[in-house]
Amino acid sequence: MKNYELIGDVRGLGLSIGIDLVKDRITKEGAREAAAKICYRCWEKGVIIIFLGDGVLRFQPPLVITCDEIDKAIDVIEESMKDYLAGNIPDEILETAKGW
């Protein structure tokens, strides 16, 4: 959260994590488009996450995931966030990425 203003909150229990993406941390308005684009970019890079609601990324890996696999997934999620913030994910993916 300290590195990205886009992240409004991170919550979860165990390996079930929700990352709230917001347009503004004060208003807490969800950033659904950002979630869709980041989710899609993660998929392109081999990490499956979903987005739901008004901009929540849901990270829920299998219980048998290794520490190395978690580290790789976190790296991919961060790279995807950077791609989104740099404007490197085209709007066309919004026609495909629908979320829950």
C-alpha cells in the first residue's frame, strides 16, 4: 500500500487475500477498470487472479503453492500494476475481461 496510491486496502485470512483498488484513497471509490486491466495482464504473464465488485483483486492460491511460486505471483502482480500505471495495458481488454 505504501508504494501504490492505487491500493486502498489489503485484507484477508490465510492465503485468501483481497486487494482493494481505488481511484482515490479519501473517497474509496473503486477502480474496477484498473482491476480488470491488472487481472488481464497477470493472466497474460501466467498468474490467475480474479477481480470482483468495484475493483477488488482476489488472490487465492492453492494450499500446495510453494514459497517460490508465491514470490513469482507477487512479482507478476506488481509488474502488472506498474504496467497499468504506465498506461501500457490497452482499453481493448475491457471487452474481454468482465470479472465477477
